[in-house]
Amino acid sequence: MARPDGITDLSHIRAKAPLYKDKSVPAEIRVDNLLGLMTLDEKIMQLNQYTLGRNNNANNVGEEVVNIPAEIGSLIYFDTDPALRNAMQHRAMEESRLGIPVIFGYDAIHGFRTVYPISLAQACSWNPVLVKKACSVSARESRMSGVDWTFSPMIDVARDPRWGRVAEGYGEDPYLNAVYCAASVKGYQGKSLSDSTTVAACLKHYVGYGASEAGRDYVYTEVSPQTLWDTYLPPYEAGVKAGAATLMSSFNDISGVPGSANPYTMTEILKNRWRHDGFIVSDWGAIEQLKNQGLAADKKEAAARALNAGLEMDMMSHAYDRHLAELVAEGKVSEATIDDAVRRVLRVKMRLGLFDNPYTPDVPDRFLRPADLKIASELAAESMVLLKNDSTLTLPLRNVRRIAVIGPLADNGKDLLGNWLGHGQAEDVVTLREGIAGEFGKDSEIRYARGCALDGHDRSGFKAALDTARWADVVVLCLGESLRWSGENASRSSIALPAIQEQLAEEISRLGKPVVLVLANGRPLELNRLEPLANAILEIWQPGIRGGEAMAGILSGRINPSGKLAITFPWSTGQIPVYYNRRKSGRGHQGFYQDITSEPMYPFGHGLSYTTFEYGEPTASKTEFRRNEKIKVSVPVTNTGDMTGAEAVLWFISDPYCSITRPVRELKHFEKKTLEPGETAVMEFNIDPWRDLSYVDADGKRFLETGEYNVIVNGKKISLKLTE
Ligand code: BGC
């Protein structure tokens, strides 16, 4: 039979140097050739991932593999030095029969050693270009340290801030997650995966993990097919289009079929419809957990269900290594399924260039390079959101002689790194206190008092804090969360700060001094008691290693804040879930509470600047247009204040009626631009009806309906009509 690649001379394959070792041969042919030479056992080993060495994830201290076979497909690598990787890779290349390289993975989520703000913060920058740059730094540091593959980006749309993993994604909006997803994939993977500075990306956690009930981790999720397509899948589709090499299946049970054994999501959608040709790795131990979820009687059945559903690699369940051979013998898993899975894994390894360059050279000075630190400062600054700046215009601080820096986050580097801090070190961090000293130290006197710990009942530090505040002209009060309060397995039943921190704020505020509240946290907070106590509130999130510097730059006015919220801040925990793009109610309002306001504290898109921006009326190149016509909507935006500032212009669509009801508003486009005082920019949204006005039904079929659409920008609306 003729080969699809047209190769007729197979002498290579039989020769001493088989085709798969020949760089000049196209990757797909090399993969085919190798696959043809592998035994079933060798194939099965490619579908397993173990850990190599110490695991730094407390949630995943699993069964340690003492004797790692030279044939192993993948290892999780916890070191920053490539030596151990190279030693293991030598074994794989030299001691396994076919010399297949191992792919080494690691969770470099928001930086490897140069730690950037958490992803939720990055989303508030509205600057995907900068996010892409940060990801490429992370990729370079990772690859040079022996890591070929990062388990990032996390693109789980999340609307329950009790869930600790809101910190890891890009907020509550599907479109925003999709845009950042594509940017980060491009940042990680660069132009070619085989560069020595890029890594394979991994879209996770596929899919619907963000729909966690009551904000609890790992639990059942109720996701209707319509919501799956409208809300949870779009970021994944964007990531696949951007070329993401791999995905990670999710822990959650999606309305009765767990993510790690779900043929609809993994095979039908990802492989058949989206034509993804890389592979899926399970989340840690997720195949074994199918037993606990009640889908499989034992680990063996779990292995069959997962592989047959389209899950190629087993992360630490020991389900594939122990049971696949037997399942093949029993006819419960076909060899063709195994071959397809192995082909996908080998393809990614081939694309990474691992067959040709399996070892990592030891490059000194690869961490914390000045240009990378600059990105860390810029991204931290752009991620910060000025939530409040009262009528006395507290910020920026000008001519203040005495500054009190108070609070449990003021002199605390570690917690500013956030969860999943990679190989970040507390010593690398510019703390808030250090940032203020650097920014104001020449002209002002600065005193520090911790006041209290992040949690607990110890008020013994209050007196010193109050004395310090009494002495000062302004108090910078640094409150927030420990890095352990968000991330995996870090849910909170209340998103308010612990009482001790609120009490400290209350007592300080009674002194009548201007109070600037600086918040460092990994999720939206309940601020209804703290808000009246502060004159200004700056949300800095967990801003990474340059957080203190960026925060102080905003306080002084050296930097004009430009962040806007990518996730709603509820008025109280009881409002959760509350997000801007809810579907409409029959009564035309969002439903009222008897006891509290129905409005959130700070909505999606909220964020103040030191300057003012005025929006003109939006206009359209055409208000009536046809399906195949592209039109342009424009709005003039003027900086009417006296300070240079950047404005993120957010474009929403609202559809008054549709055969499948739509949310009140949906973000469809955004752009951020810096404007000098007095400068006007005409901002544009180029509408492609099929891309921007179509929707998917519950089976993912895209449709475009004629009729009325509204484009909304900064609350101003223009009506458009789509005709046949
Ligand atoms: C997490 C993943 C992570 C994996 C490997 C899991 O527990 O859910 O996000 O990539 O561990 O560390």
C-alpha cells in the first residue's frame, strides 16, 4: 500500500540510523517511523508522567517513583538546575532501546523565577502584549532550567471568588480569557517550539472547572451544554487556534461525566471538531479519582474510560502503566487508540526538538535579568486597580512629610508572590515598605508598624500602629491575604478579610488621618465595611517581585493607574455569584435582596485614573449592514485631565432578542491607549458579523441572526441592524 507521505524507499527504517533520528526528515514521518518500531510496553510508557525528585506542591504529595524507567514518557521537574534533568535524559536516550527523550513539565504559572503578578491581576492590565512578554520570559527561564513544558495558562472562567483558583485565571469573562489565552500561548511557544527559549503551553483545566459549586475545589460542576459552549469553551478554542501544544483535563465532574473521562469534550470537540493534534495530560491523579467520583469500579476501569475518552497522558495515577497492557489484551482498549495517543505525545516531543537537542545547556545568569524585571514592574503597575479616590483626591500623595506604613502586608515579600510562585524567592521581592522608602525616602520620613498578623486575635501591635498613624500626615495601610488563601484547594467561605485586619483599619480610621488602603490579595474581597474607612483604595493583587516599586510609583503619581477589574467585587459574600454578563431576567432587573443592595461593590471594568477621560458619541461606518459586510464603530476619547494616562476602552455587544437568550452585555473587543492631556484618540471596533455577532447553540453550532444589535462603549450605545 502506498504511504500517505509518498515515501517508497524504507531502507532508512531498517538501517542502523532509523528515519526518526534523522533531523532532515519531516516530523510526521519521523513519528510514524518510530511508532512502527515500538513495542506495546514502550508505547504505554510514553503515556505516563511521574515526578522527578521533590514535589513542591503540598496538594500532590503522591506515590513517589523510586526507580524511574528509562522509557518514561514525561516527568515533572522541580529543579532550577538542568543537571538532574540532563542525567535523566541521558538515561532515556542511552539506556532505553529506542532512545526516546523525556518531556519535562512544571507549573510556571506566572513566572518561573522572575515572578510576575498572578494571572487574575494580569487580566486587569488589559494589556495582552505585556502578558505575552511576561510569558516569554517565563518560557526562557523554564527552558534554560530544564523544563520543556509549562502547565499554563489556566483559562477557567471563574465567577465565584470563594474558589481559590480565581487567582490563577483571567477573570469572569470568556472573551477576556480567550484573548489572554492566545497571548500567553504565543508568549510561551514563541515562533517555534524547537527554540531553546520556548516551552509547550498547556491549556487547563479542560473544562468547566471554574463552575465549582459554592467555591469548593475539586467538586461536581453543573454545566449545561449551552453554558459549556457560551462560557467555558471559548478560551480553549482560542488557545487551540493559537497553537497550544497540549491541554490538561480537569478534575471536575461535568454534569455527570468527569472531565478526565469525557469523550464529548476530549474527542468530539477537541480532536474531531477543533482538529487539535497535540495531547491531553490528566490533572494530578485525576484518572484514579474517577473511582471516587463513582465512574469506575477500580483503577483499571478508570484507565480504560480515560484513554477511550481521549486522554493521552496519565499524571501520577499509575493507571496507564499498570493496566493498559492488560486492557489491550482483553480488547477493552484498542491498539489503534494507543497508537493515536502515542503519536500525539511523540509529535509534541518532535516539535519541541527533543529528539535532536535532548539536553539543556547550563546558561549562567538566566534569572532576574534587568529587561525581565522591567516587564515585572510594568505589568505590576498596569495590573493595579485604583478602586477609590475620594473627593479630597487623596492620591497621588504630594508633599507629604510623614508617611506611616502599617499592616501585615507592608513588610512581607513572600505573600506578594502569590500562589503557584514557581521558583520565586521572598528575597527577590520589593516589599511595599521598601517600595515606599525608595519612592518617598528622599523627601519624607517613613515609619513602619505591622499592627497585626494576617489573621488571629492578637491586638498587641495595635498600640504601636496607632501611635505611628497619629504621628503621620498620611497612613498607607497594607492589608490582604496570605498567598496560601488562594490557589488550589484554598477556598474561603467568606471573602471578607479577617476581623483583626478590619479592626485595625477601624481604629486607624478613627484618628481622622487620610488613609490609603493598599490591598494585596488573590481574589475579589468583600469590602463593604472597609470601604468607608479609607480615602483611597488601591488593589495591587499579588503583584510579584516588583510589586512594591509599582505600588509606590502609583501612590506618588509617577505612574498613573490604568488597571480595570477583570472580575466583579461583590458587595458581600452573599451576592456570589455576581458577574456582569448574566442573562436577562423577566423583570428587567437583576433581582433584589431584602437586606443588602443588589449592586456589586465594584463592577467588572471598574478602575480609576488620576486623569479624566471623556467619551464622545459612538458612530458607525454603516448602521444597517449585511452578513458578509464588515463595519467600523468609532468613538473619540479625550484625556480631559492634566496628567498623561492610559485608558482601556471596552466594547460590549448587547442583543435585544435572540432565539437563544443572550447576557445583558458581552465584551467583544478592547484596546488600551496612552493619551497626553488634551489629546483625543479615535478608538475603533471593526465588526466582522460572523466573528463578533454570531453565537453558538448547545451543540456548538454557530449561527448569526439578522436584526438589531447594540454596541456599548463606556455606557454609550449605538444601535445597528443586520439584514440578510
Ligand atoms: C493542579 C494543576 C497542576 C498539577 C501539577 C494539580 O493539582 O490542579 O493545576 O498543573 O497539579 O502540579
